[in-house]
Amino acid sequence: MSYSTAGTDKASLRGRVFNAIREAILDGSYKPGDVLRESTIANELGVSRTPVREAIRQLELEGLVQSIPNKETVVAGITDEDVEDIYLIRSRLEGLAARKAATKITEEDLKQMEEILALTAFYVEKNEFNQLKELDHKFHDIIYNATRSKTLNHILSDFHHYVQKARKASISTPGRAKESWKEHEAIYLALKERDGEKAEKLVGQHIKNVEYNMHINTNE
């Protein structure tokens, strides 16, 4: 992967470099304890060391990396405790988001959900877990966007992104992909019926099921 600086302002480049490194940490390409070397990352991304250095500083503020004075920067990553905390918060906030979305969701949003559900059913039969993870992300993004709340959207999008490894572990549990699809379908129907209370309960249970299956998979 490389990023050309031609026609790209500095802020945009910094953001892209930050996102690339963060993605590599969250998807497990960079593992906890791995040393991050500015020169190596800069070469991999085809950029100078400056945006890499700035990205690493930002990642340290987010707690994803740790700088050891006069030594090196290592990946801290997301711990099991972090994941549990995120799922606890998500089960509350995402339920609230679903309740709010039920009153604001558009026909276009619902149409996109229908398409995602159809694709999910297709990939469930093929056990294509990477595709299913992406579709899961898109499904939940529609709910976040439908709240028309910048705050909820920002917080939940970050949380959902931070636990992507855990989500893949959950959906890889035998039979879980089909269960998740059915849960998504029930959530979609509740939103279509504008039943905020039902949508809130279904989403809260869905998040708890994801966490439960994640633990089953990671403990095997």
C-alpha cells in the first residue's frame, strides 16, 4: 500500500496514514507487543516519516500504542477487558440508537438494509466470514446514521470498528452467522414498523449474543 502526496493536503494525508496504521492494529496485522518503526511504516505506505510520527502520537492518545521513553513504540492494541467494556457500553447505547432510529429511518435506509440482508443470506451459505463482517458493519452503520445524531454516530462507529476482530470471532462460531442474520432481520422489521421499544430490545440482545459467541470462539 502506498499514498501519493501529489494533490493531497497534509491533514488528509495524516488522516489516511493514521487510519491505515489503526486498521492494521485493530485487524491484528500489528499484534500487541509489536514494535512500530517509523521508517518501516513510512516505506510500506510510501510516505515520509512525518505523517507516520504524527499518526503514532495520535494512536498513543487513543491508547492503541505505547511509547517507551528513549526506546521504542510498541502496540498496546485492544485487550479482552477493553472489548468487554465496549460491548457493555454498546449494548446500552446501540439500543438507544435503534429506538431513536425507528422514528427517523427513511425508506432508502430500509431499502439498503433489505439489500444487505439478501447479501448476508447469500454469504451465510458460503461461510464467507470476511464478507459477512463487512455486511454486519454496513447494517449497523445504517442504524447509526438513521439516528441523525452526530454524537451517537461517532461514538458507536468507533466502538464497532474497535472490536472488529471480536466480531469476526463471534460470527465464525458454528451456526452464529445464520443466527446473526435472523437477528438483523428482526431488527430491520422492528425499524420498518417504527417500533422503537422493540428495536431497542432486539439490538441490546443482539449485542449480548455477539459477545457471548465471541467468548465461545476465543476460549476454544
